[in-house]
Amino acid sequence: MPLTSTRTSPDWPCQVKTPGSYDWERSAARWLRELVPARYASYPVFLRHPVLLARHAQIQVEQEIRIARTALQTARTDLPRLGMHESAIEHTIKLYAAEVLQLQHLARSIRTVTQALADRGTGR
């Protein structure tokens, strides 16, 4: 798939310019830095190599997905023991389910940007 068509993908983040356009790598790095803890975003190796930053962001989001899934799967048993009312439990379950979907979309977006950065680095 040519790089210029990547933007038309529903997974391409609107905050990142189209691959091949002026300064697109900088917009990708800026977006990726927002997805990781601040201390990681300032490490020199991540600043010099956005594809490494993308890799870390992917790992970070995958862990967040695992956490949200665990919270979702355990909510019905754990939350009543914490004294939560049924309505709050139901609301929390919906929140976690929505968060899992949002994080999965974010993970796909990161993979798409990572691939574009990697393709740029290999000259494809």
C-alpha cells in the first residue's frame, strides 16, 4: 500500500499529517509523545527515532487494554464487595467496555503510524 493512501485509512489519526507531506514525521512524533508518560517522551533516543517512540506507545496501549479488560471482567464480583451500588457498577462496566474499544482503535492507529515510520526508514 503506498504511503500516500495511508491517511484515508480509518485508523490514521487526524492529528498526524499524511505520510510524505512536509513535516509529517514531526506531527507523528508529537502525537506519539502525547500517548506515553512524559518521562518517556523526553528520552533522547525516542526524540531521535520516532519509530522507537511508536513501539513504546504500542506497548503502553496494549498494557492499558489488558488493564481495562481485567477491570471489566472483574467489575461484577469486585465492585459489590467495595460497597458500590448496582447502578454505579453498570455504569462502570459500560465505561470499561467503551474504553477497551477506544484503546483498540488507538492501538490500530499507532500500528498504522509505526508502519509508515518504518517504511520511511527503509525507503519504501
